[in-house]
Amino acid sequence: MDARGLSGRAGMRLAHGWKLAASGEVAESLVREFVRPAVRAAPAALARRLGRCLIRLLAEPESTIASRWTEKPDGFEIEVMAAGQEDHDVAMELLLCLGQCLWERLSDHELRSYWTLLSRELEAGIEGEIDEQAYEAKRRLQRSKACARNLGRLLEYGRASFSATAAEYVHSLWHDVTVREGRNHLPAEALRRRLELLRRWFPPNRGYRLFPAPARRPASAVAEVHQPAQPEHRQQEPAEGAKAVNEPLAVSLLGHHTQHGRNQQGQ
């Protein structure tokens, strides 16, 4: 199959019984070296939770949206923009989208555990995050005490941080990652706790390991592929609401999230 081999084809099989389709011309190397290995690295338990997935690679710009998904009765339909993007970035966007879908399928117990973990991070004054989207959602939450008690901002942050965490979990199973340090990034110990939580819920497939080599312990770490937060935020002092979102608040909002925080379509 050459660079146009995927053009117009639908229903190519991926791991977990998922299918791949393309709109326009998609390079064979993108599918062979990035999409297939990334999907294959997703734990079987995670794939079962998501159900049947149809992944569409868009080779021609249709909008400014990097990815979008729609929930179906038996799974999800996911579209990822491939035009003008680096191959690895396309795969990471796919993993982020899968993380967003997985957020919709978490049990109440899993949600409670994740909210508790986030609450403890906030109480500890941790400012950084895994990726820029989660970092910005966290900053919006921490701007003031009023913002910290805003249900919408809390749900936005929870969803963004979990999606990035799930993407990083599968990314770490897929291949070794290079880490970055800095106050805007999630500290290494906090990152490790999140990844280990995902490992308990969705154990790696045979032959995959979350930490294939002795873990280095820098002051803070995040996978190199993620873009750093905007430079203008680097010198800002901790916001007034940095510690205002505590465990009781997050747990009390869990019921509201379960009833009102689910989406049928994500972008």
C-alpha cells in the first residue's frame, strides 16, 4: 500500500476489533508506524470498556478541530485530523480522544477515586499538569475562590486532566517517553500515582510494561511530546483558589457529574 493506499477505504481492522477508515489520502507510514502501534498498546480492559470504535483519519482540512467523537450505543466513532500534522501528533491526538471517551465510561467508584486523587493534588498546591489543555483548565479553576467552587470549571478540569492522563498511560505503554521538567508540568510522583491508578483499572496487555526501566525521579516530569504551557504563565504566583478545591468538595460534586457531566459528543 503506497501513500494513497488508504484513500477511500473503510473498515480496515485494528487491534481490539476496532476499525479504521480514511477521508482522502493517508500515508501508509502513519497507519503502520503510529496508529496501529498506539491502538495495539491500549489495554484490552480499556478497549472493552470503550466498546466498538471506528476511527476516521481526515486527510483534508474540514475544520479547525483537531479531533471529535460521537458516542454510539455500542461504542464510539472518532475523527482525527491528519492533514498538516506530524504523524506522532496524530497518534497522540487519537489517544487523547480515547481518553475523553473513556471518561464517559468510568464507574462511580472510579470517578470518586480520581476526584479524590485530584483533590489531594490541589490541596498539596501542585500547579502543573500533563498537557497544556489540562493546565489551562486548572488555571481557570484556581483563579479565585469563586472559580474553585464553580461546578462547570471543576468538571472541565477533571475531564481534561483525566483525558490527558489516559493518553499518557497508553503512550507510556506504547514506547519509552522522554520527560520534561518545570513548574508548569505535573511532578513526577503525582504523574506516577495517576499512571499507577490507570494500571490498576486497566492492566497492560502481555508484553507491555508501564515502567520498562528504573524510573528516574526528577523534580517534575511530563512526556516530551506534549507542548509546554504558555511562557507568559511561567512567572505567575499561585492563584487565590489554588487550594480551595478540596476533597469534600470534589466528592460532593461527584453526583452532579454523574448526572450532568456526561457528553454524547466531544470535540
